[in-house]
Amino acid sequence: MSLKSKSMAIGLFRGLFRGFRAVKSHWLILILAFYFAFVLNLGFWRFVAERIDGAYGILFAVSMPLLVMVLFVWLFSILVIPVLGKPIIIGLLLVSSAANCAIWNLGIVIDSEMIRNVFETDLREASDFITLTSICWVALTGIVPAILLILCKIEYQSRKKELLIRTVFVLVGAVMLGGFYATAGKEYASFLRNHNKARKNLNTFNYIHSLMRYYQRVSLAKREFIWLDREAMSDAPDEAKNLLILVVGEAARAMNFSLNGYSRETNPLLAGQNIVNFRDAASCGTATAVSVPCMFSHKRRKEFDVDEARHTQNLLDILSVAGHDIFWFENDGGCKGVCARVPTENVVKSGDTIHCERNYCRDEVMLPRLEEKINNQDKNMVIVLHMMGSHGPSYYQRYPQAFRKFTPTCDTSSIQKCSREEIVNTYDNTILYTDYILSSVIDIAKKFDDREVSILYASDHGQSLGENGAYLHGLPYAIAPREQTHIPVLLWLSDAAQKRIDYACMKKKADNAPFLHDHIFHSVIGLMQIRTSLFDPSLDIFQGCYIQ
């Protein structure tokens, strides 16, 4: 390249750089509005495109992008201000980029419960979502634009002129919205009524609204701890040493259990155990942060409030007041406040080098601890095993190599890169491993034939494996697919326990009656012979099967 050519290139670069280094505020508003409306809303536009048909008309299809653009122009007309503007917008760029990645790749819907999941997710769980794909996505669509904004000088005009320009933006936008309403109002009303997830897919506005609603709900929650019954008593003598092992599953869906008719043999060991299988069982929520507290609450799902539950006496508290020993083994993302007042061991921090790797453990780590705890039992006891189970998206990490039966598998956390066959194979391997864990728990219980032992397993929620573009879980309950709410529930009773409960009666009931998370509190209260004012016999699954 000649000296003259180099000089021209350098001059052109400097000119472009100087132009880039400074941008007038009103142009920045329009640039940001366009970028957020379209680049950071790929998931929203896919959602809309998949649901628009001829019934909505061409005017609706054409006006939708303009409407979204207007909303973002209004937003940034407020946010593009001196001093505070840049930090706020940079934060929105980064969060919106990550949200866009999750919505596009995993079909996640962002509402106040999803915000709760984010705040209650620990570092180990969050690390499953940090993949090369997500890093590149956020870097290109979030970090790079943020750096450009940092380097850019925003040129503001006089306050009077700035106010005038932004007032024009607002008025023009209002006129456009009025026109859209007048010409396509019925189509918008129909679309939003039939597809109410649309607003939860509109990135940036979805998490801003959900964050406000989450903090509103948290602030309204009662902070003083509420004791519902301080007089609970047990009718079973301590020397009976009755034992309940309550196994809380993670993200297991009933339709992938061969016990429920699934074509693959995912429960070969449990099929050989004398268990009661509740085929028609439903969860209280679609995420651990809601379902686990709900499982231990005396309230029904429709009455349950997760914020109140954190400050209200739960099942474990009642059992403790009644004199039972309680112990919680934790191998998932935390007990969500349920075990706050009982002895707990987080097995992830145990230092086990056989069943644990980096920041996670396979559920087998709890088995020797369970047997040791039962060996040391000297009174009535309830032990909770909170499983890692089928926690996604890193399904391949949930089981040892020996359980890699269904192949090919999806050996990455970026499950959107895998075929549906690979995802389902890997997930089914987690169910196969869960089968082994539950069967092992039963085998341990059989060693203690001198006492009543009961084992109740219930998953906290189900899981989507790509059906209708949805992955994982956490969709609002009202619109959640059956994959996320239909859960496996299993019961095993020792010979001693069967002297008090008619097992044949329970099996018949399991075949004909639905099981809800609503039943757990009252069924455990009845099973463990606790006298409390909170007990509702109509929600005790053992009613009608007790042997007098």
C-alpha cells in the first residue's frame, strides 16, 4: 500500500472514530430503541412469527414492529440522561443480552417466579448455564455494545430543546399507537388474549415488570415468624422409633417413568420392589423455589403464598415441636427456607471425592450418610433427602458412566445444540439413576425390620425437553405444559408399617385417586400420628387405609 493510500485510510478511520465518539442524545435514543426492539428481542419475534396467521391481517403484522419500537423510544427517552443514563443503559444491555439468550435458546418465560428462581439459584446451579454459546452471545450482543456506549460521548442540547424533542417522540408515538388501536385494535386484543405469554417474552420490559412485582411481593410478605401450632403432640411413643424417609426429587417427570407406562425400561429396580405408584400426581409449582416450600405447607396450592411460607411454621417445624428428630440432607440448590430451623447437611460441601466433582455431587453421596443416621436413631425420626435428580441443563453430569444406557447422549450444558433424541436419552439416564437411588434407599430401610419405616418420594416439578420449543421448567403454572406439572410419586412401607396401613388398599387408591403436593403435609401428619389443629383428614392419602 502506498504512503498516500495509508494516509487516506488513516484519515478515514479517524473520521469514522470521531463520528462514533460523539452522538446526539436523540439519535442515541432511536439507535438504542431499534437495537433493543429487534436485536435483543429475537425470542419475542420468533414467538410472534410462530403465532401470526391470516386471521390477524397484514396491518397487524406490519404495525407490531412499529409498536414495539415506540415502547422502547419512550423507555429510552426517560433513561438517556446525563450522569445516570450510561450506567443504567449498560446494565440493561447486559441483562437483556443474557435474557435474550435464555429466551431464544431455552424457551424461558420471564415472570416474577423466574426472577425468584434467579435470586435463589446458587453459584453451582448458575454455572450450568454458563456455556461457550451463552458467553459468546452475551459478549457480542451485550458486552461489545456496552463498551461502545462507554467510549461514546453523548451530546445533549439545552434542557428546553431536549424536552421539546422528547415530547415530540412521545406525541408521535401516542399518535401511532392511537392509529394502531383504531385500525387493528381487535387483532391486538385477540392476539394478547390468545397468547398471554407475549408480554413475558418482550425482553427488557418483561424482567423490569417482573422484578418490580417480585420485590412488591417480598416487601408485602409477613416478616415476623408465625407459629401456627406450638402444642403439636405425637401419639407414637419414642421407643417405637418410627421412621419416615421423605425423598424430594428434582425435575423428574412422570411420563419418563416406565412404572407409568413409558416404553423404555427406566425403572428396572423399582419394578422389583413392592411399591405404591401414584400414576396421577401433580406438583404445586413448576420451579423448586415454589414447589418445595409448598410441599411442606399445610395450605393447598391455590391458597399458598411462597413469600408468607418463608415466615410460617411448616411440616418440619410441626414434627419437631411434636418431639420428632428431623434431619435434612441437601444435594440440590438449597431447601428454600424449609429446613431453616432443623439440622441440615449440605453434602456438596462434604469433601467426598468419589461421588462429587467440582461443585456438584451425584445423589449416591447421600446413601451411606442415610444408613449411618438411621443406625444412630433413638426416637421417632423424619429424614429428608433433597436430590439432585434430573436437574438440567447438565443432565449428563447427574449420573455415573455405568448408567449411560441410552445413547447417543447430550454431553453439554448447551442442550439447544443437541438433537431431541440426545436430550431425551440423557434425561432418561438420569431417571435410570434415580431408580437406582430410590431402590437403594428401600434396600437400606429393609435392614431395619425392627421398626416402622415409610418412604415417600415426590418430585418437586417436571421438565420440558424441547416440546413446543420449551426446555427445563419454570413456566407460569396457568400455562405450564403437563411435562412440567405431572410428577412421579412413590410410596414404600416396611412390613412393620403395613401392620398399621393396608397396603392393598393404598395400591388401589394410587390407581384411582390423584395425588397432589397438597396431600404431603397432612399425609405425613397422619402417618406419623401427630395431633395438630392444622391436620385436614380429607388431604391425608392414608385415610380409609388405616388398620384399626
